[in-house]
Amino acid sequence: GVLIATPHFGGVELVVPSIARMGFNANAVLKFSTQNLSDKAHQYVDSMAESGEFSKISFIELGKPGSNGALEMAGALRRGDVLFTVFDEETEYSVPAKLFGRTVEGGAGLDKLIKFAGASATVFNVFMVRTGDCTFKMVLKKIDIEAENPIQAMYDHLESVLIDHLEQWYFL
């Protein structure tokens, strides 16, 4: 399986459709704010698959009654699918990482998932870098899962992309 981890910054909505357009089954980890939004998103990805131009997109809906996000994420990797999630989310499973010299909490438990998946998974950071008014380039950076702290490696990549493309990002 392939774990693709992204920060919230810039173009994240474009990654999963791009992966599905390349012919890979994609599993997006997210939490819908309403059931109506969940229903609409499911209808939309179903119509994309029916067009024949996109592979199947599935949602792993965190916090949905009857779901188990961690097991579903591990299952996607075991099936050899692409698993898409964010790494800059602070959760009860986060670990400290450095970003621009400051300590942030992140990883959202991905360090545990990477350890569980081991050598059977390849891990990437993905960044959608703006190349024009309406165009983006998907940039993948492989993460060394044997590194002492793969979550820190993700933040190191984030920092380098932010420095190289600072004009694209906004901060609140």
C-alpha cells in the first residue's frame, strides 16, 4: 500500500481526484461536518467512477458511528490501495515535531500506522504546488520509514516546500 500524507496547506482537495485519475484506488481519511455533506461527497465520487475516467474513491470517515478509522486505514494499506490523510492535525495521538524552530503537535498517529505497516507500505508527503492561476503540480517526497522520526521528516519536507513556495501559502 501507499500512504500519502499532506498538510492542510494548499490544494489538498485536488490530490485524491488526481490519484484516482491515474488509476489508483484511493481512500481519503476525513471527517465530514454534516451527514448531508458526507452523502453529497459519496454521490460525487460515485459519479466520477461511473464516468470511467476515475478509479474508485472511498472515504474513511473518522468519528462516524460504527467506524474504526485506524483499522480501516490499516486495511487500505494491506489491500495495496492508496491511503490519503493529513499529517499536520493535532490529535490525542500526535507527537511533537519542529516547524520553523517551533514545536508543534502533529502526525495524528501516523507514526503508529507506519510502524504497523512496516516495509509493506511506501510513504510519501504530497504537496500541490501552484504553477499558474488554475494549475497545480503534484509533488511527492518519499519518507524514509526507517528514520528515527518519520513525522519530523514530514515536517522537514513541509518547511522546505513552504520556503520554496512561500507566495502560495497563507497563514491565519
